[in-house]
Amino acid sequence: MNQNPLISIITVCYNSEKYIDDAFSSILNQTYSNFEYILIDGSSTDGTLSKARAFKNLLHQDFTIVSEKDDGIYDAMNKGIELAKGELICILNSDDFFVPESLQRYVECYRGHNCADNLIIVGDAHRVDRNGEISYLRRNTLSILEQQIEFTMPLVHPAFCVHTNVYKKLVGLFNVSVKLIADYDFTYKAYKSGEVEFAFVNSVTVNMREGGVSDVFDLGLIWDRTAARFTVRKHYQNAAKNFLLCARFYTEEVLRQFLKKYFRKTKLLKTNRKHDS
């Protein structure tokens, strides 16, 4: 039983110079030091790689940089997983950032589950705005997983710390044909496999910025995400139930994104009026 496992942290990026310093700083400030860092860059044309090379000089741990074209974010994540030497693997998005105790909390949870090789360890997450200010807390629990897995992605993927055996033997890598929701596809297959155990840290491990695909009010994009959900579940559910779940998801997501856009616009107008007065 390895009480101090090597953790591989993977960051996928493309033209990420605006926020990637926050990710780098959060790695540098970790209280747990037995990790390696892997940056998979999609041939950035801005200052991302310059910042990465400067950060490499500050980091005492192994740091691998790969910069080449890829077939989307999940293809890039798969490249990182294939390079990873760690017993545990975290994927930190280029605009997200860890809390200082993130890796330590994952390791403590891992030890508490006898360092089992079938674990997906999940922390809680703060959703933050583009300035890094906390908007709200996203809890990740077993009850949330069980209640929502058949409907939508129930857990915050950037808060995952996954045993390498789950990727390389039990479930497999991300399905790049499900471009918009491969994290849901991976989580759904892991849950349905009966071989993977989900363990929960019960404290925040990652700060996750708003503004991704799931935060965009675009009817075509919402439809594509809905259709992808139908594809993910079709081998596990009958078509009628799957259709009803998708109809519910589409309706609720359109309403959610509309209200989000409306209140964001209202907040912006109030802010502008305040500055103008």
C-alpha cells in the first residue's frame, strides 16, 4: 500500500494566457509535493507556452510540455493520461485552480479507502466568476450521484482524482466521439460498470470558472448536448425513457440558461447605472 502515491496533474490548454497563471500558482502552492505535471497544449499562438516555460523553471517536480494540434479537449486529455506515470490522475483545466490542500485531501481520502485501485475520488467545487470571485458552492456526494446520473452529469469533473487503473483497465479513456459531454460518458460508464467505487472528500478541492460550454445560451448547442446524452445512455435504458429524460433535460436547460443570461444582463445594467450615477 503506497501511502504517498505519485499524482499526475494534467492541464489541457489552447491560447490560455489570460487565466493559466492561476492554475500554475495553485500547483506551486500545493501542500502535497509528490506529483508530476503534464501540460498538453494545442499549438497556442498567444503567450501560453512562454508562461509555461517560465513556470517550469519554478517547479521542482517533473514537468512535461507537449504542444501539438489535437482533436479537441478530450483527445488532449487522453494524451495526458497516456503520458501519466502517477498512481492517481487529476485534470486541472487551464482556467481553473486548486485550493492549496487539494492533493493532500485526495491522498487522505485514498488512504482512507485502503489505496484501492478502482477509485474515483471527488471533491467539492467552488464556481467562480471570471475574476476568480466565488459565485456558489457545488457539492459532490454519493446521493447526488445516484439521484442524477441517469439524467445529467451529476458531479463536477474538474474535482475528480482518478486511479490510473480506472482509465487504463476498468473504464477506458474519454470517448472523443462524444465531444461535448465525454466527461459524462466516462462517469456514466464508470457508475454502470459495477467495478468502480466513488469516494468523496467532502471539502472543496477546486475552483472552477464559469463560462464553459455548459454556461452558453445557444439552442443549437443545447440540442447537441441533449442528443449526446441520448447516445451515452442508449445501451443502458429503453428508448422511451431515454427520450423523456432528454426532453426534460432540453426544456430545463433552455430555461436555466435563459434565466442565467437574463439575470447576468440585469446585473450588468445595474452595475453600469451605478457607475454612471
